[in-house]
Amino acid sequence: MSQFRKWLQERVPIEVETLQKPFKEELPVHMKSWIFCLGGTPLILFCILAATGILLTFYYVPYPGQAYHSVANITYKVRMGWLIRGIHRGASHLMIIAVLLHMIRVFVTRAYRKPRELNWILGVALFLTTLTFAFTGYSLIYDQLSYWATTIGTNMIADVPLIGKPLLYLLRGGPNVNPNTLTRFYNFHILVLPAVIFLLIGAHLVFIRLHGVSKPEGDSRKETYPFFPDHVLRETIIGLFILIVLVNYVIYFPPTIGSPATPDATPTHIRPEWYFFPTYRWLQMTSLVVGIGGTQLFIIGMFLWPFIDAGLEKIAPNKNLGIIIGTAFFLLTLVFLVWESFIG
Amino acid sequence: MSITAQKYLVGLLGFALLGSVIVAGHQDAKHRKKENPATTSTAAPSVSLGLAPGLKIFQEYGCIVCHGEGGNHGAHNINAQTGQQVPSLIHVQDSYTKDELIAKIRNGVPVVAKLDTNGPTPPLYMPSFKNLLTDRQIEDLIDYLYSLKPKGEDLGF
């Protein structure tokens, strides 16, 4: 064994200690609280999504005439296909929830402040990438609802100033949703977006390592605990718990599929998936210009939040204006979500 | 929670996950026996006796060649505005009245709208059946086409 190690060391000249170092890092004791484990949850879900996604590509055919039937095949014919598809779908929803909860935790504990502003920006980019993942994934089913949700969703891109129309053409591969759209969305979903999210997650983790885990305001405890095995065990517990919940959810609520996409028959009631409800409700309430402009401002505001908050703190110190504004926006988003879910 | 307790919990959850997967495996055969409502309802051989003449016309007069079995597998039609495919017929009941459909079958669709106005003319178009089908045959065909609408479809997942 020692000879093999020596052989390997000569060819891979990295010290074992260097590889072990990240696992030996000491974490502040507040991380023992389960709520602070939320950051690792999206990573666990991403791994579940990647594994099930790879399995789904074995049977999925990204061509309009066959896409729907290949999904139906996965759902009704392929051994355990319904389970894999159900877990993939469930994990995608949980991923959005997990990223949101993590962002809320970071927001409330103001962990985005100097010098961690760039990591917050990376986090917002990760959230938007997650939503794009969900949107492109939903469009691949190619049943009536997914086809028309794609049509309406991509229509909104046209109103983005300057780049809207070329971007829409690039995404659709033509002026309308057509076979090119499906292959492009498939390409984005399994190649471009995984590469983007992989880089973003990597950069996010590098920043956490560079700055160290942020401590909540007022927490003066000096105790630490090791990343391995303590923290890894906690994340393993969360991962197993999520998998159990997902498998049992799919057993009781297996995935189904609607009728095939029919480009010349618009369904009477089209709605996006729940995670777009707040935006959808907002767009329905306002004119198109205000709706799109407001959404873009909201996204820009999210990106720049650490700097906006620092500015508010200068204007009115210790008044917690940032928290008040953030809470107001969060509640408004929640109201739009509930409104569209039950009344829309 | 102590490290030992966490290790036990990991083991416990591991067993629970294994149990859940075994239950899922047990359910697998049942799930795969369930037929896709959208597929079965459009399958041509499942039409009732009253619809058989319409199905026969659909097959013998070549509708099936472009629109596919059950009217649901449209052939590829380059640069056609309808998703570059010959349209599916399973929702004609929602999209056309009987009179509109009669007119469509009689007159055909000689010019198919282009997806890209600068692109090539779509090669497939619907011919006129005015001189090929009697009024009675068109009615039978429409009865069959209306029957293609998926029954009990469950939209969403």
C-alpha cells in the first residue's frame, strides 16, 4: 500500500494533508443549529437532480414528435421511471424552496455585509439559475400546459429592453416556439445551465472558504466544531431525510402527464408553475411596461442589496430599514403567491 | 445532539430510505400497468362501433399518413407555423365547430402559413376532399375526429 501511495504521489504531487485540509476546517458553533444547515441543502438537492436527470436522459427524446411520448414512456412503461421522474420533479421544487429559505436566512442574519457582498450576488445568480432550470425542465414535458407555459414565459422576454428580441430569437430558435425551441431548451437544461450552476456553486463555496463562515450579529461565542465528521453527519441526515420524503411523496402522488402539446389549440386556462405565481400575478395587475420594468428593478435590487442596505444604514443608523423593506417585499411576494394559488 | 446519536440517526434514516425504495419497487409493476390516459384515448383500435366508418375513412383516404395514428403523430412539415408539424387532431372538438370542420375538409388547406416568412414553403399541405368524400362520409369522419379528444385527461403532473 505504501508503495502504491508513493507511486501515486509521484504522479499526483499533492500532499494528502492539503486534500484533507478542507475537511478539517473548524466551524463556528452556531452552525450546529439546523437552520444554518440550509446552505448545504440546495447542494444535496442539486446532486439528487443531477443523478435523476442523467437517468431521465437515457429515455427522453428532445424532438417535438417524440418528446411527449418519451415522457409518457418514462412515466408509464420504464421500470421505476415514474419514481425517477417524480423525484426529479419533486427535488426541483424543493431546490427552489431550499434556495429561498437559505436566502431568507442570509438576509435576516445580514450575512451579506462587507466583505461578503460578492457571495450574495453569486447567491442571487444561483437562485435565478435554479428558476431557469425549472422553467426549461418544465418545457421539456411537451404536453399542452408545458408547451403553452413555455410560449407565454418566452413571450415576456421580448419586452426586456434592448436585448429582448434577439434573446427571444436565440432561445426559441425562431420567431415562435418551434422544434428548435425544444432542442435548445434541452441543450440549456442538460449542458449550459449545469455548467453555469457548477461554476457558480464552486465560486460560492470558494468565497465561503476564503471569508470563513459568517457569524450572526451579537454572537460572541468562540467555540468551534470540526467540519468532518460533525457537520458532514448533519448534512447526511438532511440528505437522507429529503430522499425519504421525496420517495414517499412520489409513491403516494406519482407523476402523470397531460394531453400532448397542440400548437393550434390554446387551452382555456394557462398558468405557469407555482414559483412564477408572484411574477405572474404582478404582471396581470399592471401594464406590461410597469410589470416587466418592476420585475427587472426587483432583480437588480436583489443583486445590489448589500450595497443598498449599507446605504440605508448610513442614512438611518440602527433603524433596521433594510430588514423592514426586505420583510415588506417578502410579504408582498407571499401575498401574490397565495393570491394566484387560490384565486387566480 | 451527540455524534454517536447522529450516527445512529444516519443508520436509521438509511434503513427508512431502503424501506421506502423497496415499497416503491413493490408499487412499480402496478404503476407501469396503468395505461397513459392520453395514449389510450387516442389509440385508433379503441373506437366504438359507431365510429368505425369514420376511422375507416381516416385510414383509407390517407389522413393517417400526415396526421398519424389517432390523429396525434403529425408528420414533420418544414417551416410550417404549426410547430413545423402537421397539426394534431385530438383537440379539433375544442377548436372547430362542425360547419367549420366540414368546410376545412371540403376545401383543404392549400397554403400552409410559414414559420419564417423568408424560409421555404412547407412541403405538406391539406388537399381538398370535396370531390372525394360524400356529405355522409364527412360526417362520419368528423364523428371520429371529435372522439379523439382525450377523456379524463389529468393536466399537470
